[in-house]
Amino acid sequence: MAEGGGKAGPGPEPTAPPGVEPLEPAPPRGVARRPYGTGDPALDARLTALVEEVGATDPRLTFEMLVTAMRMATAPIGRLDRKLINAALKEMRYSFGVFSAYRDRRKVTLF
């Protein structure tokens, strides 16, 4: 028996740092997550076709990013928030290119 009276296993579930809640709670091990989509099967099919057409490196994550953008298109958020999200996404894409030469080095990010 492991220290603390619990079963010995592969290790504790990963948790968010104190004071930070995860965006989506992880399902119990062995339970599949509900598919992420727009709620409109026809739109999901069009987005899937678009992802396939561009030959995305990681199709599932690319699909989820597009779904998130589609959900935000009708979300009750203001124009300034949309501009902030758009600028942040563009800056992240650019910074991946700038810092790709330093992938093997540790970095610090300040907000």
C-alpha cells in the first residue's frame, strides 16, 4: 500500500496550479470526451472539409480552433474583446516563428 493509505498507481492526476481552474475538467480515465463542435453538423462538416483541404499538421486541434472562432462569432462579447483576441492570436502565430530557433532553450514569459 502506498503512503497515505491509497492504492499504488501510475501517479496522481495532473492538477491546475492553486487558484487556477482548468478550462474544461478532465473526464475520468477511460471516459471519452464529448466531441467538440459548433452544434451545427453541417457547419462542422464544412470546417472538417476545410481542415482537410489545407492539409493541417494537426487536423483535430485545427478543427477545434476553427470551432472556437465560430462560437466566438456569435458570442455576446464586445468588438474590443474581439480585436484583442484577434491581435493575440496573430502575435502568437508570429512569435512561434521568431522563437522556433530557440525551441531547445528555456524561456520566461511575462504578462
